[in-house]
Amino acid sequence: MDKQSIWTIKAMYPHLKDTEAAMLTETNPDYEIWDMGPDDPKHPPGVMLVWLTEAEPEPSEAEIEAWEIPLAAAAARIVEARRQGTDALAELFRVVWKGLGAEGSAALTIEYRTEPWNEPFEGVKKVEESYRRRYNETRTRDRQMGFTVDGPHRHDLSVRTNGRSVRHVLSSGQIKGVAAALRLASLTQVERERNEHLPVIVDDVDAELDGRALTLLVERLGRERQLFLSSTNEHVAEMAGPQGCRIWLENGACVSREKRKDD
């Protein structure tokens, strides 16, 4: 059988000297020397070193079908766990958003976004059956694409107001506030699960947040945890109060440090 039909090219190194190519083929049996003679108008005469790797055999339909069963079961369990996590996160987000938002702020909801044909959620078994049918129907397409198109790896969270994504409704500053509330809600959820408060680092904390939202965010974050804030605004450092410590950086180096009263 022709070796090129069962091996694939992993790398090609053209225009090597004969001695260099010979030395490499002695140390690595996967290298071959191919002539690049005058018959090839695109390359000058000489040799090219080719790194070959053995091609994986194509899986049979029966093998793929056997993998689709546990894949569908795993996808269903992931969807269920993520929906439960989203419900818990949504409750925390509503509290945080209400605390950070100004009066009259838009009412927001967090949704777990999955495939339209998987809605509404009717339990793990129904989702598993849906994925098994889908994988069977799209097997040819997925083999051509080289990956599974449908599944939890394509899912995402969606923050919406009045049925529309916030990115199409809110201003850039409001969206920054939504992102801050979402991060804070996620942090609270993780801390509850771990039963401990975690240190927090926020870069450019005052970027596109109004003064009230920024003050509330800093107060809430620093209430029970160690907080590191970076900003070019001196006012941000003042928010930390007497318990805070200011450090000035210039060109990546610390140039000054303000001593705390208890240092």
C-alpha cells in the first residue's frame, strides 16, 4: 500500500542541505526525505524533509453511535446542573443589581440559553433523549465538521430586560454595571459554597461606573473581604477609608506607599 495513503504530513521543512536532512532522519524514523527536483516549478532543486505521523483510522458508524449514548447522558446532566446553578445565581443577581442600581433601573433576568429544540426543560431524561435524536440526525454533518456542533459547550447565560438582550437596550455604562453585579453575584455564590470570603482584585474599578454605583460596589466588596483596587482617580482610594492603603505605581514599579495608621 502507498505509504502516503496511510500517513499524514505533520510538518514540512524545505530547502535543507542533504547532510542536515540525513542527520535528522537517522534520529527520527518518522522523517522522510522527498526530492524537490526541476520537475517542480514552485521550488528550486534540492530536498525537503517531511515529518509524517500515522493517520488515525476513521471510526465506524457503530463506534460513533456507541459514543453518542454516554455523550447525550453527560450533556443532559450538565444542562440540569447548569440550570440549577443559573437559578441560584439569578436570585443573588437580583439582590445585587437592586443594591447597585439607581432608582428606576431596568428589571433584569438571567436565563440559561440552550438550543431552541431543548426548550422548555422537562427533566434530564427528556433532554438526554433529545440529544440522542439530535446526534443521530446530525452525525454526517458533525463528521464533516470534525466536532459535535450541538451540546452544552455551545450554551451561554443571557441577561435580558423586557425580553431583549441588555446589549441591545442598555448603555455601555449600564452594561458595565450589569457585569459588575453579575461578577459580585458569582463571587457571593462561590463564597457560600466554600464557606469563606475570598480576596478580590478589580482593575480600573471606576471605568464607566457612575459615582453612586461605584461607591456601593466598593462598600459591598470591601465589607467582609480583602480588596485590591486599581485606578488613576485619587477619589477611589478615598473610598477605602482609614483602613485602606494607597500604593503609587509608575511604569510598573512601586514609587510610593502610604503608611496606614496601624502600620
